[in-house]
Amino acid sequence: MPEAEDSHSLKVLLDQNVPRVVVGWLHEQRPGWQVVHVSEVGLYGKSDKEIYDWAQANGSLIITFDEDFADQRPCSKCHSESRCNRNEESKLPEF
């Protein structure tokens, strides 16, 4: 029996710095995914926090090119509340 479309569908929200054409491309590549651009849900020009809050409320993963998007965690290296480059802080092992 096929499962309901929503039950295991990945929800994706594309940030404003991701070109809108990516929505169509992702629909073609992953037809089961629910992909929207911030401009489609009234979030274009909104703050990272507003976009993050919307994504959390809607169970969506955010795709962005913004390296410090909504990252307000304290940096373990500098022990401050300031934003830092998380790529520097947590290096993935090379395979």
C-alpha cells in the first residue's frame, strides 16, 4: 500500500540567496520533496530568525548559501555569543 505523500516527504525551504530556478530543478530531481522558495511564502527580505522560525514551525529543512544563517550558538573556541564560522569549528573527517 502506498504511503501518504506527506508522511515521509522532505520539506525544503530555499533561502533568498538560492536562485528560484532551483525549486523547479529540485521538483524534477526529487518529485516527492515539498520545495518552496522564501519568496513563495512571504519571507523574501525577512530576517534569518523569521525564516528559521517559519521553517521550524513547518518542519522544513533550509537550504542557504549564508554560512552563518541563524546560528546564534556560542562559539566553543572563542566562548562568545558572536557568530563564527562553524565550518572552522567542526571539521568533518576526510574519507
